[in-house]
Amino acid sequence: MTSVFSKMRLTYGITPPKLATPEPRRREIAAVQAARIASLPIDALIVYDLQDESSRTGAERPFPFLQAIDPLDYAYDYLDRVARPKVVYRSVASLQAPQLVDWLRRLHGLGGATVLVGAPSKTQSVSLQLADAYRVRKAELPEVPLGGVVIAERHDARGGEDERVLSKLEHGCSFFVSQAVYSVTASKNLLSDLYYRCHDSGREPPPLLVTLSPCGSKKTLEFMAWLGVSVPRWLQNELLRAHDILAKSVELSAQSFAELYDFASERGIPLGCNVESVSLQKAEIDASVELVRRIAAITGR
Amino acid sequence: MTSVFSKMRLTYGITPPKLATPEPRRREIAAVQAARIASLPIDALIVYDLQDESSRTGAERPFPFLQAIDPLDYAYDYLDRVARPKVVYRSVASLQAPQLVDWLRRLHGLGGATVLVGAPSKTQSVSLQLADAYRVRKAELPEVPLGGVVIAERHDARGGEDERVLSKLEHGCSFFVSQAVYSVTASKNLLSDLYYRCHDSGREPPPLLVTLSPCGSKKTLEFMAWLGVSVPRWLQNELLRAHDILAKSVELSAQSFAELYDFASERGIPLGCNVESVSLQKAEIDASVELVRRIAAITGR
């Protein structure tokens, strides 16, 4: 099944406002965001389902975790004026199967796609495993387009992410979205192994969106490290020494993507880009918009 | 002291023939090599002093270690027709200080420079430590130009290689030569830290030659890994899957150098290149010559 979602090559990824945000303010934020998104040369909007992830590491979270508005509500109610295909992330660990079915049904009625996400660590108590969530979708609502998360750092550390991608394809995923990418080499390593694994089994490499996340401060960089994002030493130096860290981050992110895009194009891998905008600060939002424009230029739109 | 050796930007690195090679054959090899070197657009010739290095790892050495002709003899006797500045490597671990002084005196009489090399591991018994060898040279023959070895992999694994370079500068090194480079990121990480460390202490970054070593077979690639050279997974795939591994290796090595050269040029680091030719096979020698020509083109000679 080829849907609009497996043809996405440029997306914009956002997080909903926090639950603590008063309703009128939420509507204001959504209205401004909707107007901004309308001007972007993107194929789809991605709305994240933020998790705490504190179970993943003993280190202190650089930013506190605050519960956000339900991403499906935010995508289709608050942002109802955004007339773009929407991908809604859904963390499944705390769900029961019937809840997931209801949720998928609702999403299907709205025409959306989803990326189902498992628990961030094995220590977290889980009522629904990701593999079971995949089975539920396949049995009950296979018509909802499904994406999978892909993490190059996991491949560098212990391998097997290429096999995981193929297994997710068999479980129904038709596109992939990476974690934030700062290490071109880690991503090349994964793309290369994935390419040859597909090649050897006579299949086409699946569409994959490389996530870029502009970094506006030392603290954001520390948060990336906390999340498990690998940032090469030289790039860290460049950002921390930059006169304007945000502008430098946009420049280096665009360079990284250009390098990966060339690498993927030479191999016929349908590589796209997901630009994250997860901050409420104007400078950081502007940087994400600028990055979307640069990526659009690189991919020749 | 600025010598011709601290202005080197392109060198050719060779190993002498094995001791087991009969004298007439040695002379033949040297004659062919001398003619080849005469045609290369290089600033200097580097002659290695190969060590066993088996003490460095428990893994089996993919190629047996065979004692070679003394590198100084080879550089100035066998290759006396090569009218280029010469850098002769010298492993100091098994020497006594007076032997090193005699050797440096001989080298000085011939107008050469040296790279003194310490023991490959801490388990090897050592009669002369590298730091002591540096002191001996500084006290007795400071006029012999001295280079230092630099290893980006060491920096990635435990840091501090940038400090080691500055310390070697203080011990009298006026240029640096890397171990074989296959990981652009590891080299960028080191160059970046070194650049900022020099910048912060108000000094110029020292001249540094990036060593490239064409790889003609799976076994050579395994040997690189055995030597501690980090080869990114994607590059390993490209080499092992290539129709012509040697041609692919030349292409990728030139690409890697071009990337590092741009990176260094933007920061005012005097980066050069040392192309290794450590094989006796014609195809591998031709590849090294081709690589020298490509590097010459990249650096605009």
C-alpha cells in the first residue's frame, strides 16, 4: 500500500503545548503555529507524544518533564486549520489493546498516520509491548499508515538496527523517522547496512526521514546527550564556541543533511527530512523554519 | 626553527624490503622505487621503522611480522638516488641513549629528519622511553628536525591527544604524522580540539600530515583493524562490496582527505598528507601513486 505518508520527504515535527498552559493561551499558540505551518514547503506535519524517558538513565533530566496536551487532540482539534497530512506519535506502553484500537479508529476517521512508540527502557512497567501494538493495528486497523522509529546510535552501539527496520516493515511500517541526528557517520553506518541488507534480499530500501533539531543553547545540547543523541566532539566544539549557536546549528544541520542526502541518493535510498521544532522560543522557532527552507533547497523543491 | 620538514605538505611513506630479501633483489626494488619516487609531486620521503606491535593486542596478527632492512640504510644507501628530503622513523624502545645519539648524528650528517616512536604497548620491556629519547635529542642533537606521531583513535577513546601534541611540541617536535586515517570524524574531532587548544593558548596549530593508506583486500582491512585503525562501518561495507576494492579505496581516501583539508583550511591548520605505500604488489603501488596525484590536485599543486 503506497500512501501519501510513504511519499513524504519533508516534514515538520512539533510537540503540543503543556497541559499547564491555560486554554486561551493554547488556542493562541495553535493559531500562530497553524499560520506558520501553512507557509512551509512540507508534505506532512508530525506531532510528537513526549515521554518522560527518565527510566532510561540515572542522569538528571536537564529539562523537567511536563505532561502535554494529547497529540491527537492537538493535531486535529487545535490545529484543525492545518490542511496537511498528519502523523501522530503514540506511546503505547501504558495502553491496553482496546484503548489502542479506539485511538487508531479515531485517527483513521481523521485520515492520519501514526508512529507507535515503545517504552524508552526495559525497566519501565509496560502494559502493551510495541510488538503487540503492531499486531493489534495489523489485525484491527491495517489501513492506518504506520511509521517506525529508527535510531542510528543504537546501531553503532550494538548493531541490529537494520534488522529491526526490516522486522518493522514486516509488522506493517511503511516509513521511518529517525531520532535527532547530529552524527553523520552513525547515520551513514546505519543507511549503508540497511541498504545492503535490502539489496541482498531483493527489496527496495524504505522511505526514511532524518530528524534535524536546531540547538539553541548549551543546555539543549546537554539534553540531546541525555536523550542518547551522539554529538561528535568537533560539532560540539563548533556549537559551544559559536557566536550564534542557533545559526551555527542550522548551518551544520543543513550540511549534515546534504551529506546524507548525497549518500542516500547514490544508493537509491528514499531519504527525506523531518525538521523538529520543540521549543516555544521565537528564535528557535525561526531557526526551524529557516532549516526547513534550506532542506527544501537541498532536495530541490 | 623552520626547516623544510615543517613545510612538508605531501609526502610518500614506504617500508624497506625485508631482511630476508637477497641483496641483488633489494637493489632492484630500490632502483624501481627510486625512479617512481622521482616522478611524484612530493616534498619528502618517509621511511618507516616497522615494529611487531604484537604486544599491543591478544588478537593474531593478520600478516606475519618480518624484520626489515634498517630504514636509515634504506633511505640513504639503497635510495641514495632519491634527491628528496627524507624522514626516517626510529623505534626507540630497544635502544640505549648512546646508540640513539650515534644514530641521530649519522642522520644529521645526511640531512634527514626523524620521527621517534615509543613502544606500542606498556607491556613491552623498554630500555629507552620516548620522553627520554626526546630529551636526549634536545640535549645532544636539537638540530635534527623531529616529528611526532598522532593518533585520532586514541583521542576518541580516551581524549588527551591534543595535549599530547602540545607536549610533544615542547619536547621539540616541529611536525606531526598521523596513523592511517579511515575515520574522518575521529580526525575532525582531534583537529578541532587541537585547534581550540592552540587558539586558547595563543599559538599556531602545528603542521600535521594525515596518513592515507590504500587498501587492496579484506585481509589488509583486517590488518588496519588489528593496528587499531578505526574504519567506519559504511566505509567497510563500501570497500568489501566494491568490484575493485583498491580503486574504491583510492576514491574514498581522496574524498576523506578533501573533507579534512577543507575543515583544516577553514581553521588555518596547516594540514598535509602522507600517502603510504607499504605493499610490494604492483596494483597497490600504482594505487598509492594515483592517490598522491589526487591529493596533489586537491591541495592545488
